[in-house]
Amino acid sequence: MTGPVFQVSTALDADVAGLRLVGALDLDGTAQLLAAVADCFARQPDRVVLDLSALRFCDCAGLNVLVEAKVTADRIGTDLRVDGARTQVARLFALAGVEELFAAGVPRLPPRTL
């Protein structure tokens, strides 16, 4: 395999911080994401947008970081939004019962049929 499995890039301006998550977010990528989120919060933006359109996989370790980021954002008064969640990530949110935390950026999936 070439290159890292997970990457996060940051775009910052005065009021909005954007994080673009790419690849597969699992335990190996959580430290990188935690550092990027902490850096964003330290700049005290009004809003943080997590672009998940290129995130093809997320496991429970990654989900934990995303939920922790949302809880922290709510606590410090920053609006944290998710944009572009793909089917696998949206399904993980639904299975974990946290889709309402990120409702605006998570598509509603039809129920699975056998």
C-alpha cells in the first residue's frame, strides 16, 4: 500500500475551521484526528465543519473521536457540523444511535432488508 490509510487536512479562516477526512478512520488514525480537532478548537472558530465525503470507512474508535469532538464543541459553544457522510459512515452513526448529533450532514438510510 502506498501512502497513509487515513489523512486529515485543515482549512482555517477567522470564523470557520474545516477538516477534510480521507481514507479509513480507525484506531491508527485517531491520534491524528484528535490533534487536528484540538488545534481547531484552540483557534476558537464559530464553526467546525467535518467533511466526510472522502472518508470511506470509520470504525468505533473513529466514531468515538467524532462524538467526543461534538460533545467538546457543544461544551465550548462551537457549532460542529458533518458534511458528506457516505453510506458506511452514515450506517455506523445509525447503528450507534448518534445520527441525530450530526443530523444535517448524515443521509437518512432506508432500513436494511434481508
